[in-house]
Amino acid sequence: MKPKDKSRVDDFISISGTKMRTLAALGATPCPPEIPKDLLAAKCIPPGFMAEGGWAKVVDYYQNKETKEWVPYSTQHEPPGLAPHAKPSGKFNALSFALAFDARTPGLAPGAAGQALISPWHHISLSAATPGSFNMVVEISKGTTSKLEVQKEVAGNPIKHDTKKKKVREYTYGLTFFNYGLLPQTWEDPAHKEGNYTGDNDPLDIIELGSAARRVGDVVPVKVLGNLKLIDQGELDHKIIALALDDPKAASINSIADLEREKPGVLPALVDWLKMYKTTDGKAVNLLVSDVPDSADLAKATIAECNAAWKKLAVDKSVPNTGFWLP
């Protein structure tokens, strides 16, 4: 798009997303042929701004969104598939929901099965049985919208809904086309600085791009393909890209180049999703350090760094005052 012609300032009208939502809440109707400069004061939209029926729906939504008449399409009322070693409690899509792990959990580290509480963060081994592979703990299943995550401060680190203002959070940018979770026995240390950014104080995030939807709580052996670095409020949030070892294409995908060849369009879609998923909640576009992922080797180096940080946290217990539940 060409920049505005500075000699024709009055010929252009800027309508941001915020202004559009405000106009809809005001019940704005089409402007007269002579379009006023202050659309909010006139409570009107330029003719042709949106199809008439579409604008009517937008107005209806923003004037009634706090009522039960409108339920966001992304709200998931039924739970996704749950791993058999994960015991649910409370009501799904409510603050009470929790998923605890038991001694049947695959991939447990030596001695972990005898613990009173099994933590998916601390008690599952980072390394999987196949040399060079890793265990992924699934928090969010492919094809769902509920934002679920391991609770760092709660005893046993169960998986619960992420919340904001005492409401469960949903992805509103569409269904996830990947399985999302964490790498156990890793930690992004906020005291560690990479360039101008610090670690985000969480286990490493991992995105599995296979064909199967995994259950929440599944422990999935994966191969690492790369890493996208998301900047979130001044913190560096690594997104490790991976593929399940049992995926039908696992034998032919060992790198980002292989991924692009075997699954064309998936990487651009992931970059778009990571940048844009908050915009449907009225937030700004996310930033990535680069749209090109780090190599598998660099991603594995990041995993090794975060495993070493986790050992200081959970094994040596040399990091004070985190507020985390540690075994």
C-alpha cells in the first residue's frame, strides 16, 4: 500500500480496530455523501466500509457482547481427550478444572514413580528413549482453543486453564493446527539475558506439527526441528518446533528445510499464528526475532541451556524466592 499523499490529508480517513469496535458499540449507521471528519461524533461509517449485513452483525455483537445471547465461537465447553495417566478434577472450562499426573505417566525419571505427587514439569525426563529425541508434555491439543498450562506454583504442577481477570482464556484466532506443550526439566531463567531480552520464567514451550491430535497430558517422544524466538513484553519466549517420532512423515523430516518440503505452508502459517493470535483480543501484533527458525542444532543448544537452568532451580535449589512448587 502506498503511503498517504501529504498534500491530500483530508481525503483519507483512518479507522483503527479500536475505532471500529467503538463505532459498532455506538450503533453507527452509513454516513451521508459528505463524510464528516469525526466519525465517532457523527456515529457513522463511510458508505461501503463493510457489507450492510456484515456491519449489522458487528453492531449486534458489540452492543450485546456482555449478554448470554453471544457466546464466542472459540469457547470450548467439552474437554479434549485426556491422557489415561492424567486424573481430571473440577469442571472443564471453569477455574476448578485440574489435571493431575500419576505413577503410570510414561517417561518418568528414575525414582519419580514413588513420589507422592507426580509433576509433569519436574518428574518426567527431558530425554526420550530414542537417542537425540525429547519428551514433550502436551498441554493443548491440536484442533482446540482452551489455553491450558502447567501451574508452576501449585503442588504437583497440575495442568489447569490459564486465566485472566478470573476467567478462563481461549484462543480466538482460530483452532490450533498443532499440539502445544512444554519440555520437562527445562526452565527459561529470567536472570539469563540473550541480547536485550531475558528468559520468560517458564518451562520451554514446544510446538508439535504432526498429523495427529494428541491428548492433554500425553507424553510424546519428538525430534527437534528448529526454534522460533517470540518477544513477549520484553521477554524471550522460545518456541521449539518439533515432530512426533511416530508421525507418518517422521522418517523424511529432520530439519526446517525438510518440514517446508514435506508440509508446504505449515511454517508460514505458524509464523502468522504466533504473530497474530492476540490481535483478535484487541492486542498488538507479536514480534519474532526472525521469521526464519533457528536450526535443529541451535534449538538443541537452547534446550541444553534451559535444562542446566532447571537443574539449578529444581535439583541444586540454588535459585531463591521463585514461588514455584518444587519436589
